[in-house]
Amino acid sequence: MDRTMQHEELREVFCRRERRSVGTAREFAREALTAWGWGSRADDITLCVSELATNALVHGVPPGRGYLLRLRLTEDGTLRVEVHDSGDGKPCLRDPDDESGRGLLLVAALADRWGIGPREPGKVVWCEFARP
């Protein structure tokens, strides 16, 4: 973990391209969720953070770079999770019978919405959760 920014409704952390960064991202998310009172959905959200961070680390972060994890509460109370990376390519849902690459299937099943947005360079993969 390199830099963190915390405001009441926005928290973000930059993670380096290293395996332990996924655990750092999970811990960072869990702390924010606790502070914001999202305990009832914390396990699902933390799993989605883990999957998005892993995808960024394995597929989206070129050597020598990192990824940004952003957690934001919107005006209507929705929690938006974003993972920003600078890699090429567009993530897609895989066949459930594939031996690997099923992380986005988990995100799609657990989150209320998810998607991919542009970033220069790279992309933002996001998911949202309505307040319980």
C-alpha cells in the first residue's frame, strides 16, 4: 500500500503490483465498511474487492505499476467499489465451467450492478451495492 486518501464518503488506496496487495485491499475495504456501518454486506463486498484487485493484479497492471482501489458512498447511499488499472484489455464473464477466471462471475452474482469504464491509460472495473 502506497498512498491512502480518506474522506467521510470516499476512501482510496494505491496498491503496488505485488501479491500481498490483494490482502491489503481487502483489509482496507473491511475497515471502511466497518466505519460506514456496512457490516451486513461486508463479506460480499470484501470478496468482490478481492476479485477485482486480483484481476487487476494478474491481468491489468503492467510491471512497475499498481492499481487504485476506490470506495465511495454516493448521494443515494449506494456503495461503489472501483479498481483502476493501466493495462490493456477488457474483462469479460467466463464460462462457469472454466477452471479459472470466474472472479467476475462472483462479482456479477454478489453485486447489485457492475461494469467497466474507460480510463487513460487502462480501465476502471466497478461494482455497486445498495444500502441494506
